[in-house]
Amino acid sequence: MSKPNIKAQMIPPDAYPQMVSKAHAAVMARTLRSNVTAVTATRVIEDNGEMLRDAVRGYVGELEEAGMDFAILSDKAHEIRGFAETAGMLSTGRIADGLCRYFDEAEQSGVRPDAAVVALHVSAITRTARDTDALSQMNDMVARELAQLAGRKLAESRKAAKNS
Amino acid sequence: MSGSALEHLKILIVEDNQHMRSLLRALLNSAGIREISEANNGGTALTVLREKKCDLVLSDLAMKPMDGLEFSRTVRTAGNSPNPFVPIIMITGHTEKHQVEAARDAGVTEFLVKPITAHSLFSRIAEIVERPRAFVRCESYFGPDRRRRTIDSYAGPWRRHDDFQDLQVQ
């Protein structure tokens, strides 16, 4: 491997402008890590819960309308995963996470996602988002089984791709 | 400036999702941070950065027309960049390894995965404030030092061009 012509120059933090002095930085960091800040922020998230749930339901609607357009489905699944847990929709978030992982792994493996696996995830996301969505045992089981199904289908697709 | 030096911290949120912008703003407000600007993509964010001094940027990754990676690269390396050293926290729902590596190589300071929590957001900001990173300038990169830790027992090859020289100096 050829070496670069220009050596790496290290610029230590003291050599460029900092947002605050070291003394103020310590105070700020303490405030940011304090229990008071954590409690206040938790309340803020709770206060915004309905707005967040509305947002998730909006993405779920767009997910349903995407048909089998995998690019849109992946995009919406990522949006749902990004919001659902913060909105308290744990099962929805977990199943969306499973769908995101499935899309990501299929892309990495160079295989086309299986339409049935995707449709099952979309259906489960839709159902849990419309439920009150406590992390019930049933929803938990659905999320687990979908993850197993996705794993199995991926393995089959990879094997088929290798043999073709 | 006192305990609530946080009041004076100027933060730019770059996010195309209005709900996420609202949530981030509310969380920052809850910590006492008041000076918050918003942009809905990287291009607009560059304009905001040129007009206002910002201490920290929270940026989404996937946005159009300019995404978070191009925005970060432009902030770090453009000749007319208003502040190449500004800390950038990349907030994203995309957790694939290649995305994380692309963000690191674009010069982001910290990476935060959605769903965000108050704890994850505030601890990233505290980390940046308390332990600012050294910057590295070389032929192919300008940004925070991508080495996050030193392993004393590391027995592999030296990979940075000037490592050997550093070793000789010691």
C-alpha cells in the first residue's frame, strides 16, 4: 500500500475554538447527566406522546399504501423504528426493527426480499399500531416468530443464490 | 456563565422530519437549551450555519436534496465552511455498518441511533462538551480523530503514516 504524500496533522482540542471553557464544560456535563434533567426530559417525552403516536400511525398508513415497493417500505419501516419506542409503541417498534434488519440483511446478501415475509411484517406492524399496543405476550411472540421466519427465508435465499 | 451555561449553547437541528425536530427541540428545551435553529436538509443548514454562530449540530442522515453525509463533508472540508470544527452528532435510524462508517468518514463527531432517549442524547452532548476530540487533517480526511481509544496491549501493525515517527520521538 502506498503511503500518502502528506503526513497526518493532529490538531489538539486546545488548538481550535471550543464552545465553552473547561470549567463551564464540567458544569454543563453535570447538568446534562443530572437526575433532574432526566426526569424533566422524561416528562417532555410523555407530554409529546400523542404527537409521536400520531406520527407513527401516519407512517404506518404510508407503509400499508406502499404495496410491494421495497424502497418505500424500507424507508417507512426505518421511520417507524425511529419513533415507535419513544412513543411507547414497543411492539410496533420491535416488529419494524425486525423488518428493517430483514431489508438490510437482504441487501447486504444481494438477495431480493421475500414478498410474503415483508407482507407479514407489514400486517403485524399495522395491527399492533392500531391496538393499544402494550407489549403483550402475544405481540412479543409475533415479533419473535417473524424474526425467525425472516432469518430462515434469508438463509434459503442466500443458499439459492449461491447454488444458482 | 453559570450552571446554566446551557442557556447560551447554540444548537442547529438538521432534520427533514417535523416530528423529530419538535421532539429534539422539546428535549433540548427541557435541559435549559434555548437557542435552537432548525433546517430541513443539509443545504439549508449550511445557509443557517453561515448566518448564525452554532456551537453544535444535530443532523439526520437521510435527507433530500443534501443528506447528512454530504452536509458533514461540506462543513469539514469546504473552503468557505463557516466552522469546520463544529461538533456534529448524526442521528439516524440507519444502523448498518456501512452507514456508520460513512458517517465517521464524513467527519461526524458522534453517532446516535434512533429511537433516541433523553439519556442517549444528553450523554452524547455531555461527552462532546467535556471531552472534545482532537482533529486530524490528512490527504483524504479532515475531521475528529477517528481513533476512539488507545489499546495499550495492541500488537498489530502501525497504520497511521506518522505513527513510526511518533514512536521514534518517544
